[in-house]
Amino acid sequence: MFVFDKGFDFDAKLNIRFRPGAVKEIGKELKKMGFKKALVVTDPGVLKAGLHNGLIKSLVDENIEYETFSDVEPNPRDISVEKAAKLAKELQIDVVIGIGGGSSLDTAKGVGFLLTNPGRIKDYNGKDKVKNEPIPIIAIPTTAGTGSEVTANAAITDAEDHVKMSVRSPKIIPSLAVLDPELLATLPQKVAAYSSMDALIHAIESYLSRGANAFSDFFNLKAIELISKYIRPFCAEPSNIEAAGNMLIGSMLAGLGISNTGTGNAHALGRALGGEYDMAHGLACSVVFPHVMKFNAVSQPDKYVDIAKAMGLITDGLTKKQIAEKVVEEIFALMDDLKIEKNLNTLNVKKESFERMAQVAISNVKPNPRKTTLEDLVQLFNDAY
């Protein structure tokens, strides 16, 4: 199955703290590491819910100075990241802590590398453009979705062009990932659903990716298994510690996958939707995902069998084609159960933007398992309409 004579690269930093209440111990961790001044990067929702309180108390208890930057918006813009980096530079911080969803963690990554690399965020759009090691980055997710706490990616929107950029470099993988299921307990239903679906899409797209390898497949199949088992009970009740904890682990494993393999057409289209319409990332990827899965089915029939097994689907007596169809049916059913919108026309997306968004998305289809043209992307938008 794997062409071992060609080998593969797999970049990761696995420095993880996982347990209920783990966030309350971060001050001690940072003191051991010799840090004295931190910038806490978060969003207004986390601030309002008080999810950062345990973190702040732990910093205070260990006499670690801190400042909070809480102007992170969904689909964070380059000008916001640069504003946070300017503050961090003025304060002469030695560690940046992102706490929140993927937007907060990606903003923290941006702050981390802008403090040690010249220029603006847009100078680093693409692969391996970050030359100098960032200051240490601590990532504390409050959703089970992006896996950004272990990825080499940061998604930042160009405020001028409304294009979602992707900074990709192993250097920006956080130094420490803190997974605390208690932080997920008050997630709103929509946020839980969108972020959880994003985690599942990560695992599946990474498993099907042209860049998949033995390591990524191992992580992704386990991620699909965990997320498929726990996504419904978690979204029904985010305070379910067992479900939340397993979703965090599944999301993290999928993050390890995509960080090394890239994603597929669902993310290519989703990024274009996010840039054009400022749509929540998980929703943007979800609404096109089942159609992308139908499109890709002919390219990896054996892997669709593996996906069905990991999802716990009963496939006895079915052909590979029928199994692929059953996987797509399950994705549609999952979206129904999580109350995720399934049509672009209900999200105020205009057909006249399809060609323009496809032009943006085409640059991100390389990892997709089936060769994809501009016309294919426009058709996928139409299928999801």
C-alpha cells in the first residue's frame, strides 16, 4: 500500500497535557520553562464565558506577568494578528498563549513568528517561508475542531483581498498543547457542531490525501473512529467529559494528520467561502463536504471501505461502490443530526461568485486524491447550492 522506497517526512512536536483541569496548571509549567512575561491571545466569547480564568489565576499564582489580547475575530485578519504582534513586541513578552478556537490559536502562532521574523503576515503565505524560530507558543483549544494546537498551519485572512491565506511551516507548531475537556462544557450548539465536523473532515481528507503515509493513516483512522463515536453525544451535551475528552483527542490526531498531508477539495472550497463570505470555517467546509466525498469516491475505493469501518457502519455484502455511497449517506445524516446547514442557497451564497471562488480554491487542490479542474470546483459549488 505504501511506497516505502520513496519514504516520507512527518513533522510533529508532541508536548501534550491532557486532563480535566489541565489549564489550571499552566503557570507552574511556564515557571519551570523559565518564562516571565506572557501575552494571552483569545476572543471576546472566551473572555465573556470566563474560560481563561483558570489560566490567568495560574499565571498570577506563579508571578508570571501577562497581558491579554482579546480582539481575535472569526477568520482572523492579518491586521488583527499584526496588531497583537505589535503589542507583544512593545511588552517584550517571552511566551504567547493562545486560548480559544482555531482563530485564537492561529493568531497566537502569527504573533509568535512575527516577533522573530520581519515583514507582514502576507509575506509568509505559503509553505516554509518562516525562517526564524518563533518565540514559544502555548496552545489551549476550547473547541474540538481545528487541531491547531499541534499543526504546522495558520489560516489568516488577507483583509484587503478577502482571501484566506495559509502559513505552513513546522517552525510554528506550538511548543505545548494543553487539552482540557472542562473548557468545552459551555460551547454553544452551533460552535460545537461546526468545529466537530471540521475535525472529522480533517481526519477523512488527510486519510484520502495524496500526501498520506503510514504515520498519518494511523492517526487519521483512530481520529475517524473516535470522532464518529463521540461527535453526536458531545454536540448534544458538551459538558459530557468522556465525549469532550475523546473529541479533543480525535481532533488532535486529525491535526497531526493534516499538518503533514494537507487537506482536500472540501477545505479548498471552504477557505474560498470563508474569505468571500466570512463564513464560519467548519460550516464552510461541511456544506461542501458530502459532495466532495461523492466526487472523490472513484479515486480511493479501498480507503472508503476503511473509513466506513472506522465510522462503525455495517457494510456486510455491499460492493465498494455501495460502501462509498453509505459513507456519503452517513455524512448527510450526521449533518442533519447536528443541525448543520446543507445548502449554499440558504446561506446567502450567490451563484455569480462560484467562478471567482473556484479561481481561489484551485490553488489548494493538490492534495486531493482525484484530479480536480476549475470546472469541477464550480460544479461542486453548484452541487452544494
